[in-house]
Amino acid sequence: MSEPALCPTNPAELQEAVRTTPKLLPRGGGTKTALSSPREGRTVLDMTGLRGVKEYDPAEYVLVALAGTPLAEVEALLARHGQYLPFDPPFAPQGATLGGTVAAGLSGPMRQRYGGVRDFILGVQFVDGEGNLVRGGGKVVKNAAGFDLPKLMVGSLGRLGVLVELAFKVFPFPRATATLKVSLGRLEEALEAMYKLAASPLEFYALDLEPPATLTLRIGGLPEALPARLERLRAFLGHPPGTHLLEGEEERGYWRSVGRLEWGHGYLVKVPIQPGKIAGLERELPAGMRRYIGTGNLLYLHWPDPIEDLDGLLKRQGLRGLVLRGEAKPTLKSPLIGVDWEQAFARRVTAALDPHHRFS
């Protein structure tokens, strides 16, 4: 059985917890159950006591907050000043935290416009496996000093240390947005259209593929410019008949729903993928809920069957997945499934920051 959770409320308590506990599992909002459910012998480190925005000046477009701060609080604060987190993190309505989002390396559909979480993190403070408080990066965009610890922590799954504080670039949210859902006849037709759109001068806040053949296109900017841009987009696509326009609250509600990624009982898996591999993967996947975001560079997949079956399928396709939700079965060594891309350099970094294997 796992030990009762530890709940530090400041960095000193967190350092003491790390130094005195053999095996730890950091947990934020607990929205990614496959990552936050402890295996036997691990003590949960509840990070929700380390929360709050420490610095935010809208004129500087930089926000600094503690790792246990809920995304929803950050997004509400930024929205009051017309700003947002451009990497569009999922699970905000369900209680996800900044630290958990960075540790899991999660971005949403609006990463299409400017990039993923790795492109917006400026600085980190974390506690390593020996209880040291380590700081990397800073609060300015141009900071080339030293090893890029902030980017290293993105997607680290808590194996390198426990995040304490994070600094992000933030951007102005577009004055208005609109979304076109375009249903094409076949997957091959949708993929060809997606490639052409990605190579065009048209700018999108989201360019997603929903199998079997629906493209979802979100644009943003000045309200008076959107109608003409929508018409150019329809013309570029050849005025396909299966087109539906979303605007106003309907449009905003649609994207809030997408960000929840609630697709029912089963597993939710994130799969980085090259767009050229989508057709081959789709030939093996059964019908079901899934979404390719960022011009097909990232797949969020719902899997209702035994996770071992998906593990084998991803290995055959040369892909790796991260199980975000669903029971972490004892037969799985880790939430990482598919091809093992662990490299010697990554193992050396982990050994340097966590020599006592408290986080692994």
C-alpha cells in the first residue's frame, strides 16, 4: 500500500520531504490518473499547497507562479488582461496545475499558432533528488546562460525533480476567433488538404484532424477582418459542401469541450507522431474518439481495450505513447508505451539529478 500523502506548503518543507522519503510521486491536481496513481511503496507528494501567482505584469508578458497553481486560476487572471497561455494546456476545467502540465509536457490545439509548452517556459525552480533547491533559466526571453533546465523539465514526468516555481511567456489573445469544421470524403483527401493548408500563407490558431476525414480550422484576429479571411479559406478549400461555421459562444464552448478530453471509460493516450505516419496508423486503429492536433504532429487517442494491445500496435508503427488516464496496471512498467526511446544521455541526466532514485 502507498503511504499517506505529504503536503508541503513551502520550498523548505518540500526539501525536507524529499530528503526523508525513499520513494516519492509528485501530484498536482490529479487530472492525469495514470501518472498520479502511486505504485506500491511510493509516497504521494501533494503539490497543491504550493500555489499562487508570484509575479505578473501584463506589460511585460511574463507570468511567474508556483507549480501547484491551478491552470484555471492562471487563465482567468490572464483573460482579465486579454492574454493567455499560447500552448493551450488541456484539463484546465478539471483542476490541472501548472507543474503537472509541464511535467507531462502537455499542449492543446492552439499550439498550432506559436508552439508547445516547451516554447514558452522561461524559467524553473525545482527540488532535485538530494533535496537541493535548483533554479534554471530566468524571466526574460533571451537567456542563453547555462544548461537549458526549463526545457529539460518539460515532459520529464517528475523523474528529474519536483517543480516548485515556473516562469512563462504569455501572449495577447486574438480580439475575435472563428472556427470552420470541414468534412471531406476520405482520410486521404483530408490529409492532402491539411498538408496544403499547412504550407499556405494562411494562419491558423488550430489545424486539427478528426478521423475519419474532418478538418477543424480556427482563425483569429480583428473582428472586422474575419469574414474576408473565412471566405478566402473556403475558396482555398474549393468551397466543400460539408462545412460548418462556429462563432461566438458556440465556438468558445466547443474549444473548451475539446480541452477537457473527456471521452468516456478507457485510456487516454498522447502520441507524438509525424503527419506522414497518420495514414498507416489509421489503417490499424479501430473506429473511436481521437484527434490529431498541430497539423497532425500530436495525437490524443481514446483506447477502450486492454492497454497492452495499444502498446503492441504502437511498437509495430514505430511510435511511443504516454498514458494520461486509465488504471496504471501492474503489468505496465511505466505509463510510457510503444517504442522505448530512452537514451544514454537521458539516463545520465536522471542519475545526476536523482542519484537515490527517489522519483523513479
